[in-house]
Amino acid sequence: GGMVWALMAHLSLPNANVKGKKIRIRGMIISLISFIIMTQSVIRAVKDLEKFGLEGETLFTLNSIQPAINVAAYAEYGLFIGLIMALYSFEFDIKNKILESK
């Protein structure tokens, strides 16, 4: 949700600060790559579970996909970093607006 907001806000600022734009775009790219890694790692792990059947014990299921969860966890950090970068980038636009109003 946060990255959708950042993208929509980015698109609504046609005269945005150049440095802020660059940081925002990099943050969105990092978030997109992280999201793809996160979802694909879990999707691929769960897809392999169909061989074993999903009716088994939950503990067995979680143990068998633990490597995918580990990858997804690191990717989630990337998603968070991208969001923080996007939020930080708006500081440059706000500062520009304040300087223009003086």
C-alpha cells in the first residue's frame, strides 16, 4: 500500500525536485525487485508442496518451506528500505516548496 501511495504521489508531482525524483525512483525499483523476490520465493516453495499434499501437519509444511521464508524475509527488508527512501525523497520537494513561498 505504501509504495502505491509513493508512486501516485510521484506521478502527481510534475515539477518535483530532481534529487528527490532520483531517490524516489530508486526506492520504487528496490521495492519492486524485493516484492518480486519475496513473492516468487514463497510461490515456488508452495508449488512444490503439492507433491506432498497440503493436508499434512502444519509444522512439516512450515519446515519444508523455511528456506523460502528466509529469502522472503530478507526481501521484505528491501521492500521496507525502498518505502523509507520514497518517503525521504519527498523532503526535497517540501523544502523546494517552502523556499519558493518565501
